[in-house]
Amino acid sequence: MPHSVQEHPVTVGFDIGGTNLRAAVVRDGAIIDRRSVDTPKDPNTLQQSIVELVDELRESYQVNGVGLAIAGFLDPTCEIVRFAPHLPWRDRNVRAELSEALKLPVRLEHDANSAAWGEYRYGAAKDVDNWVLFAVGTGIGATLMNGGEIYRGAFGTAPEFGHLCVVPDGRPCPCGKRGCLERYCSGTALVQTAHEMLDAQPHRPSVLRETEDFSGKAVMDAARAGDELALAVFEDFGTWLGKALSIVADVLDPGLIVIGGGVASACDLYMDRAKAALAESIVGAGHRPLPDARCASLGGDAGMIGVADLALRSVEPQAG
């Protein structure tokens, strides 16, 4: 049944992942409608799917801008997708091509930056001008907000906190280095740490011994059920996270650090330990203010909400 087009303008925010292409209709920081399809593996088909989803939403809403949250490397002007590990775009001017196809303003942004902007405008970091986001999922994404603006660095790739070397000659990382933080503090790390503890403590009972192929969520569920080994995994996780937060605090001195991403849903299992490790490890421990550390509040929608708001600013530069 066709819908009449709503007169109040909205923006559409996309979260473009390797598996799912998600779109949200956003008004004043709230999602009022959403769509999801499988992510195409061909670059042209991917762009056509975005156009088709926007056209479908235009049947019901007055869409005045589109934002894309992308897990990959963008150029400093956020025009070109240089490389995205789980997407087919390579050195492609996605912004200009989609804007031409849609006849709408289009804004591209890194997925962690998009989530950070959403939290800054409507979530856990609302109105905090100097702060850091750790987006902890399969790996670690990060954003530095300085003076209410996203800090990008000289080449548009800052900051890569997930690849700080925290353990010399530690676990190998797909980036080519060893001992990177995300090898010890991520959804992937939860699984590896659990396997290592199971092997090192063969007589310690754990429900995780019942299956060889368990996930980070299984470790989380076991910890919530009181499994002692799974709780020890999260204790280790929180320790590494806290040490990393202390490094960031030593270098940047932010007022706030927000933990987002998929593992943020388990923050009650590790946040106390992370805060303690931060307090223990920071330079001048006991003699300086500590940054506030808290969990993100917008969950998996933060990126879509954030990039939709950034798209709105492309349409109305003074918005918000």
C-alpha cells in the first residue's frame, strides 16, 4: 500500500558492513524507519543497492541527504574510499558518484567517526568537546574528538589505537605487527584468551569446554552465568583495556573515554577492572585527575545516527 510522502525532511544514514547493508531514516537523532539487505560483493552492485534503498525510502519520506558510515580508509576530504577490507570499493570516488546518481548531498565518514559523532550529538558524550571513542568489536576502531571536531591526522587515518603494541613479540596481528592491543582486547581476543586459558588450566571446569568452536558471545554468556574461567577472561580483557586507556590518557589527556562497539554490551563484565587498571597505570597515578570512562549509549545504531546527522550538516551547515 503506497504511503504519502511525509513533508518534514529527513536524512538517511547507512551502516555498510561486510555482511549487511543497513539504512536508517533519521530525524532529530531518532531512527523512525529502517531497512537492511545483504551487502553486494560487486562495487557497482553495492552502489546500485544504496540508490535503490534510498529511492524506496523516498516513496514515504522527503529525503534531503544521505550519509554512509564505512569501515575502511577514506581520503582526508571523505570523498574517496581508498580501501575497505570487507567491501569491494578500491580508490573510488563513492561520494561524487552516489551524489550524482541520487541528485542529493552525500556524506562519507569512517564508521568509528560516525559512531563517535552520534554519541557526541545524542549519546554518552553529548556536548563533551574533548574525548576519545574506543569502538571495540571484532577489532578496535577509535576516534579523537578535539574541540568538538573529529581529528583526522595528516592523511585521514588517525587514530589507530587498536594497533598500539602493548606486548613486545606478542600475538601476531593481521596488520603485520605482533602484540597489538586488539589481539588482547577485542571480540576476537576474547576467544583466543579463552582457548589459551582452557589449554593452560586443563582441570579447571568451564562450560566453554563443551564446544570447540565458540564465539565471543559464548564467552560473554558464560561469564554472565558465573563461569569462573570466562570471568577470568574478562578480567584479563579489562586489564589490557585499562592499560591502553592509560596510554591514551598520558598522550591526549581527554576528559572522557567512551567504550562503544559490539563488546560494549558486556561492559559490566570488564569496566570496573578497566577503570582500576587505568588508575594504576596512568603517569602520576594518584596525583592527577582521571578521565571519566563510560559505555556508549546508542548501541549498534550510533553510526547510522551519527552519519545521518553529518549528512544533515552537509545540507544545512548550521544545523544542530
